[in-house]
Amino acid sequence: MRFAFVIDPLDSLKAYKDSSVAMMRAAQSAGHAVWVIEQPAIHWSALHGVCAEAVHLEMLDDDAGWYAEIVRHVVPLRDFAAVVMRKDPPFDIEYVTTTWLLERAEAEGARVFNRPRALRDHSEKLAVAEFAQFAVPTLVSREAARIHAFIDMQADAILKPLDGMGGSQIFRVRHDDPNRNVIVETLTHDGARTIMAQRYIPEIVDGDKRILIVGGEVVPYCLARIPKAGETRGNLAAGGSGVARELTSRDREIASALAPVLAARGLLLVGIDVIGDWLTEINVTSPTCMVEIEEQTGFDVAALFVVALERECAMSV
């Protein structure tokens, strides 16, 4: 089968740790043809429908030179067995436009994962509201007075934008922080932007656990992203270190409750974040940590994803 991966520019990917590269390598190892598409190349016309300039790659083992281009040409997206949307945020109007185009491609017969409507409708931060029984005490608001009242109630809180990634613009704010006013003003753009506030979870020192769900199946290992000294954020992009661990009973309880609900919406790959016993985020755009989990445990998450993708393609024939 021919699989197309919608990705960031090829030269921006770091093959030694990138989950998208791991997935493409696993697809080729399973006998599939790997094609890549960059976001700006996706277009629609009345004559041809949704198409894109696609590049057929040969995946190589060398992380420094991890691919070779075979050929490139414009292809209707419906001609691929599946299209895998792996474009990183920001979740801006161009990202939303891409989901509109991919949804049109679905109407023309393409199979797209994660499904574009689910990507568009699923706020990675706000999605925890649907599963509030597992979520840490949380407020979503842009009103300064309400946010300050939440900080006072919790005494120690985390504030973050709804569209951030990789730990960007995340602030820990204690009730007696002399900078709390300016932090709230900055994050909310003086009340013009809605943000999320959550109770600070001290167990972050043991790691922000990324738990992967593939085709409704919970991966038995997580990657605990442990903050570096003096940091609150465990994100690898913020300097955290990743340690693979078996899931706890609470981890399994949370992930198993979410898995069938999210899979039914066409979310083939999900990465939930759990700190201590609390669910904090549900990531669906381009979840990562596959490489680290395989390196430390031998569990091949990328291969599991390809099997799930094959299964979805077989079911829709």
C-alpha cells in the first residue's frame, strides 16, 4: 500500500528521535511505499479534487541522511491507501484550512488519520473537560478576576495558553507570587485570550507521563518526562529527560477509559499526559515519544501504529 505522511519540512525532522520518521520506517519495513507531503502543497481544484505534490521516499537507517528521494509528482489524496496527518502545531488558521481540505479529500474517498474533523474539533488542552473525573482541578477563562480567584483557591497553579506545545508559555504561579498580575495579563493578552489554569501537581518531579493509545489499544509503557533541575516543565523540548516506565494501575484506568471513546472518533493515535494520578492533556495532532519508548523497552510503538493503519484500510475496502 501507499501511505502519505503530511509532515513538517523534511530537513526539520530529527530522525534519531522523531516519531514520524519512526512511523515511516515501520511502514517501509512492513512493505508499504512511503510518500510525504508538506502542508503548503495540499490544494483543491474543481477538475482534480484535493491533490498535493507528494514525494516518494526510500527510508534509510542512517539518522544523518535518513531518506532518499525517489520521485515526486502531484497526486490526488484519494489515490493513497491512507493519509497520515502529522503536521505539528501551531493550530492556526492554516492548520484549520488543512483540516478542511483533508475533510474534502475524505469526501472524495481518501482515508485520513487522525480524522480531520476530530483534529479540528478536539482542543488538546480543553479536551480534559470531557473526562473531568480524571482531570486535575482546572479552570478555562480569560477573566483576570476569575483566574486570580482560582490561584488563591489552589495556592499553587500552572497557567498556559490553549494553543501551546512543547512547554511554551507555561508558568507556575503561587498565590504570593509578586509577578502574578503581569503573568495573567501577558498570557490572556489583557483579557483578549482564553487560557487554562490547573492546580500544580507536586508529582511532576517524578515526570509528566506521556501515554500512547494506538487504534484504541493502550501501549503498556509510558515515557515519564522529568524536569531538569530548577524547572517545572517536563517537556523534552524544554530540556526534560525521558524515562520509559510500565503503566501504573491508575495510568491504565485513565487510558482505558479514554481509548474506545477517542478511537471511535477516528483518532488512531493519541498521546495523553498524566502527572501523578491526574489527566492534564489529550494530544492528537502529532503525539511523540515512540522512539524513546522503543529504545528503552523494546516495545515497537511505530510498528503497532502501522498494524492499526493496515487494519483501518482493510476495514474500509
